Amino acid sequence: MTKQSAKNAIVLIGGYNLSTYATSFETESNVNPIDVTGFTDGSKNFIPGLKSGSIKADMLWSSTANTVHAALNDMTSRHVTILPLGYALGNHSISLPYAQANYGAKGDPTSSVQVGTISFESYGDNNGVEDGWVLAHGTITNTTTGTGYQVSAAQVTSICSATLHIWAACAADTYVVKVQDCATVDGSYNDLITFTANGSAITSERQTVASGTIDKFVRVLATRTGSAGNSFGFSVHFFEPI
């Protein structure tokens, strides 16, 4: 059996690239009964079959700007995306729109200060942990057209979603980031998903498309407005439950 190291894993939380602060991660998908018991109900009632998911990450603590404390201290619901084997176009990526369950520093005199195991949880209104593909991860300074990646054997009618993390914001330029699809890798691509986050701030965003036609190949297009040539660091995860 081939074993693969997680040494090159990339951990993105709410737009922050915290790869160098994460020491381990764990993902879990479930179908849990959701308790919908009212005050006057005689017994517990549940909604069966709703998906739930969680991602747990062990993190070192840091108060440096745009790192662990900035990303996690306000317990804001955002998105967590993990690239277990690092980035190459089409590598497996794992993503979850989450509610953060905990945060707090801990330490002792003989080790690094940590925030321990942070739990990111999601229930019911989405696909839980999304096992998909990474379409982009890196820094650009001008309009960039990504390479098409084949996500299915044929055109399908399906829902899909994409998650954008902006981890290096622009000082002056802005960007429009899109996921596009096409029937062939080198054909004419159409817009599938357009994000509203424009590169002016560190953030994350998840967009979904209701059931519709999705071609075999998808790619990322990032279009710059402005002429400053600022560095724009971003990642895009794509999910289609084929």
C-alpha cells in the first residue's frame, strides 16, 4: 500500500493561510438526526438524513498580524479548506462551511503556546465535508487564466459549489474571480460561478449553483482591474457531487 505524507498540506481558514501553524488535521462526515423537539412535544423529534461534518485542526498560537489569533479569535462562521497533499491542479481538496466551536490559548514553560484542537462544525444546510478538487492556489500580479481540469467523464446535470480563499489582499488592484466550464479542455469557456470578494481584503467566500448543466472541464479566471501590479494570493476549491 502506498503511503503519502501530509507534510505539504495547506490549511486555509476564513481566507487565512495557516499552513505553517497547523500541526495536524482530521475530517469527519456523518448523517446525524437533528433534534427539532419543541417545548410542548411529548418526546424527542428528529429530522433524519441531514448531513453533518466537522474538521478539527491542532494549531500553534500566534498573535502576528494575519495569522492564528486574527483568524480564530472572533469565532466567526467562515470556511475551512484543506489541501492534504499540497497544491497541484486537480489535487484532492476538502472544504467545509463552518461554525467554529471553540478557541483558547494554552501552554507550559517547556513547549510552544498552542490553541489546541479547534473544531469547525457544520449541520444540515449543505453537503457537509466537500471532497473536491483544487483549481487554483498561488500568487498572481495580473489577469490569469487557469488550465482546464476534467471533473467528470461527461456533461452532467448537478449542483456544484466553489470556495474562494483570499489570503494575500491587494493594496490598490481588485480582481473578479470566476469558475468557468467547457465541454473540451481548449474550447470556449462559459461562466459558472462568479465570486463577489474582489481581493481588497483577506476573506473567504462560498458560492453554490443549483442543479444545472456542468461541462466536463472547469477552470479559474481571475481578471485584474487596476494597474498597480499588487500581489494577489488566492485559492479556489471546487465541489460537484457526481
